[in-house]
Amino acid sequence: MENKQQYEWGEGVFTLLSWFKKDKVKNAHVLVAGAGALGNEVVKNLALFGVGHIYVADFDRIELSNLTRSVLFREEDAYNHAFKADIVAKRAMEINPQIKVTPIVGNLFSEVGFGLYRKVDVVIGCLDSRIARYQLNRLSMRAGKSWIDGSIENLTGAVKVYTPGLSCYECGLSREEFNHIMLRTGCADVVRNQGEAGRVATTPISASIIGAMQVQEAMKIIHLSPEEQPPFKTLQGKMLRYEGMTCTTNTYRFASWKNTCPAHEQWDDVTECMELSASQTVGTVLEWLKSRYEAEFVEINMRNNKFIDKIISDRPEKEFDVMIPESKLDAYIKDNKEIRQLSYRTLIHKNFYENIDDRFPYQDLTLQQIGIPPFDVIEVSTDKGVFHLELTGDAALYE
């Protein structure tokens, strides 16, 4: 059997670039939020550049309609109803076997641990809704990370780079846009979606161009260093707009930063705790926290994902035991025939737990079962103060 030739990815190619630093790229960590048309292009290009570790987060499955714009998907993937994140990760490592691509099948807000946001060098958003961008912006700002937003429609596309202290997605929202997001994310009583989002017409060309620009900006951010002046300019605080109908590209200043914006909260006081993991039970973690802080009172705040033990319909009045995190409620309702048959005039109320302490009746459930993902950072209130603790016992899942 012929031995495969040993080689270093990109050697003699990218190393000819004056600004390219092989070790920085090889050791870089990038989170890609979304594995659709843009996500395919972004991950493909990151793999070609040899970015050492890529994380791909998406909860969706592949459909036949995705094949026209998604270079990493195949017909059998759609027929197998495969998850986008799984297939993107698999195919990217076929392109470049020297990198690692970790798929995360889940919601980027409630099922991607905040420890991962802290770990990566840059976040790339390949999303199709304001709500998802709002959530990604909050987490990226909290972690102090730049994130690169891409959007496409028809032959048009745009790239925007949001950087803490310079630009923020939430600061740039109009009052109408913000109120729409709050209505969709903050309603405590009505939990059923009233309609599905319509598809937006896009082309593989616009996805290719915008995805390429996003990766180009990511490479620049990976190479930024406080010790030296870079030989390039970034889009931080700017927007690049591509208009395929007229073959024009323009760059605009797109920086909005309001000092009162709640999205600017940064957790720079996080304590890494190898002793903690999302696989531990609520009771075990509460006792550990009491011992660590010599506290009589300990409470875990479920900032991203409330735990729901039951939902109640008002007409007819009936209780449904669910025992799931709020992020899984929509899927539960869609799969429950009895709930689906209720009139849309029926209100469904949630009985939920937003703060977890000794009074929480389900102490034997694990943190992950109540809605805290692996490698997350939990906010803990005690009679000694408020603390942010990373579940570092899960870090090996993302190495």
C-alpha cells in the first residue's frame, strides 16, 4: 500500500502571503452560527484556509430546496433528513483532514454553552432572522467578541462587523424592529407560533460572494494583534453592500453604540470550574456552590432558557406535563396532536422556573435537562454576592 505523502496544509501557498501567520490560523477557533447557504460557503472557506477548529451550530435539517445553494449538501442528505450542522462538519473535514469541525445541533442561544463564545477568536453569523441576530449579538457582546453578520437576498448581499465598544446590532435596531423582537421572544403566555417564516429568494452567487467576504474579515480579525499595526483594514464598524443587479459594491460606516444599551453587558469576571459540568444534578451543584462560597442561600439564574414543568390551556382548561427547557417547547407542541388541534384563540400558559434554588422540586435532574448546555457559564446569586462560573468540566467536548 502506497504511503500518503506528509504535508502541512497551506505550506508554500498561504505562507507566501506577507500578512499570513500559519500558527495563528492553525490554532484559531471560529464559531459559525447557521449552516445554510451562507454557512456552507463560510465553513468551506475556513476549511480551505486551514482554520484549526471550527464549530458549526444549527438545529435545522436539510431539505431538497437547500441543494441549489449549498455546496456541501448532497441529494441523499435531504432524503435522509440529515442535520445541516452534522453534514457541514463531515464534508469540511473531507476537504481538509487536518482541521477539526465540531457540529452542534441546537439553538445558538440556549444550547451552545457560553464558554464556547469565550473560547473562540471570532463569531460568524449566517442567520436569516432578526431574532437570531439579536440573540447572537447579546452573547458575542457578553463574551467581548467581534461577530461578522452576513445577509443575502436575490442578487444582493451585505456584510457587517459588530465589535464591542464600536458597533452593536441592537443599537442599530429601529423601535419597530426592536418591538417585533420583544414580542416574539418575551411573551410569557402565548407560546405557539402563529405562522412560519417565508423563504427568501437567494442565489448561489450571492451566497458565495458574501460568505467569502465574511471569511476574509474573519481572517483579518484572527490576525489582529495589539503589538503591531496590521497591513489591512477591517470592516469593524462598517457595512459592505454588494448589489449584483448593477455589479456595484459599496462600503458604508455602520457603527451604532449607545451607552445605555443592555446588550453591552460583559462578563469579564468568569471563574473557570473544572469541578462543574452540565451532566451533574441540580442538587449536587447547589451543594457544591454552598460549600465553595460558604453561603446559606444559593440561586442559579436561568437567563437563557427557563425550565417548564407544565403548560395549561384555558379553553378547554387542561394541564400538560412537559418537563423540558423552554427552547424545546415549540417542538413539543408541534409533536403533540392534542395541543395542535386546539383553537388558535386558546391561550397556553407556562408554569416555569426562572431561578433554581433549594425549593426547586426536581433536584435529581441534571443541569442539561433543565436547559443549561455543556460548557455554559452560570450566573449564581448568593448571600455573598453574584458570581459567574464556567462549567469547565465540559471543556473537553470542544477541544
